[in-house]
Amino acid sequence: MRTAAHVLRLEPYTPGEQPASKRVVKLNTNENPYPPSPKCAKVMKDFDLDRLRRYPDPVFGALRAEIAALAGTTPDRVFVGNGSDEILSLMARAFVEDDESIGSLDPSYSLYKTLAAIRNVKWVGAPIDSNTSLFLWTNPNAPTGEFADPKQIAAVARRYPGVTVVDEAYADFARDNCMALATAPGNRSLIVMRTLSKSYSLAGLRVGYCVGPKDLIEALYKVKDSYNVDAVAQAVALAAVKDQRWMRANVRKVVKTRTAFTKALARRGWDVLPSEANFVFARPPQGAAAADVFKYLKSRQIFVRYFPGPLTGDRLRITIGTDGEMKTLLDALDDRFKA
């Protein structure tokens, strides 16, 4: 057997650590600290096991219709995937030729670079570049949490000759979003992507979706696996999407805690970038290295995320948890900087 040369060369994506113990404060992977809608639990409890004998709906009709209604569009402009990561992989197949390239902001979601390497095409980390054919624009951005106005994105995307994907994994925590750009009648090249992992508290389910022009959505159907979203996932996701009230209540709690935590860090001398996501990207007080604080917190069983490198290595990305979890973190920081 032989492994392809480009696979031997590529650096794999490194997910956030998933500690086995439940006795830790886990603020490293932007998971929602609150449970999903109780309607999800009811679906799982009442799920007819006989349905597992048969393949799931290959075009996720009921879920797609609900998402379309939520987005104010038609089902033929909606695609559902096994998490938004699968959708990104399919986009790299569907919209990029072998001699073309993929672009994104830098820093941004580090999986983008890995996807380009898997696809064996060049990755360009810069503001939107006309030499790329697929540009992935995370908004709010990760790991910074910074927000770009939809009008700015629309203006840039109109000039871009390739496909613009606005990755809105954290959009429900922000002041605005780009869904209206994706559903606009004249849109020909912009797709908005969402996930149920963050605001819907379903990171373990692996369901994401995107909305865009019909021809681009059709292309994703052409390259997807036959049955890419299982029956249980479709049923639970449908229940979650229908319960907007529950999701919005959880989002409000996260945003309130984010505001209070940002102020608490600032009072302690941290530099915190303005965030509209469910995390903050913060630099420790002068004289403290982010890597050292990361190691210290881990020794206290508090997990945050550290990204080495010249653009990110001076800060920590801290997921917003419950008020109690954030107090535990702040208490640990107080101990660290009083020592």
C-alpha cells in the first residue's frame, strides 16, 4: 500500500482536548454550557428503533424544509451535512479545481488550511484574494471573536470571482448575520453556513447546514455521500431547530456571561478583543506568557485553548461557560497572579 505524497506532508487538524473526567472546567472547545432543548431528549426516548433497519432520508426532507422556513427561503437552497466540517470538505471538492486554491482570513479556523492540504491545493491566508476560487470567511471570526458587518462582506463578495462561504458557526451570539445575503434573489456566489454545535448545544450530534444559490447547493448534493446524515441525527436536529425559544434563551445567558467575564478580565489587566461569539480571545497581563497561563490552568483542571504561533501565541481562547465555571477560572487566575 502507498499513502499519497500530499497526505504524508500535511499537518492534521488538532481538535481541542476532550478530557475523560467530568470533574474539570472545560472551556476549550466552544461547547454550549447549557443542555439542548428537552424536545431533543423526547425524540430520542420515543425514537422507533425499527427505523434503524432502513437507510435515512438521503435529502433530509423534513429537516431541510424546517431550516428553509427559518431562513426565509426554499428547501432547494438548503444543504445539510454531518457537521459543518463535512460541508467544508464537500465545498473543497465541488468548488475548487486541482490547480486552484482556497483562501481564508488569518488567523481563522485552522481546519481551513488542513482542508486545502487534504484537497492538495494551495491555501492563502489573507483578506479575500481574487486568485483563490473558494474563500472561507468565519463571522464572527475564530479564534478572535471579531465581527464583520454584513454590508462589508456583501461588498467584498460582489467583487470576488469565486465562491464566498460565510461560516456563521457563532452567528446566534452576534448582533447580526449574513443569512439575508444568501437568500437574496440576485445572489449567485455566496453561501452562509451554520452549525447546531454551538447555540443549539448539539456538538455531539454532528449536524450543520448551509444556504445559498440553487446551483451551488445542487453541486454539494452531487459530491456528498449517499446517506451522510443518519436518521437519529435528522430527528433530533429537527426538534432542536423547531425549538427556537429554548435556543434563544440559552444564547442570552451566554451573552450575558460573556459581557460580565470580559469586564472581569479587563479589571485584572487582560487585553480582551471585542467578541460576538461564545468565547473570548484574551492576552494575559504584561509579563505573563499565555503558554504558561495555559499550563497553569490545566494543572488546576481548567481547560482553555492555546494556539502557538506569531499571530495567536500571546493569547488564550476561553469558551464562555456557566457563571460558576467562569468564577472558578477567575479565582484560579487570581491565585496565579497573586503568587
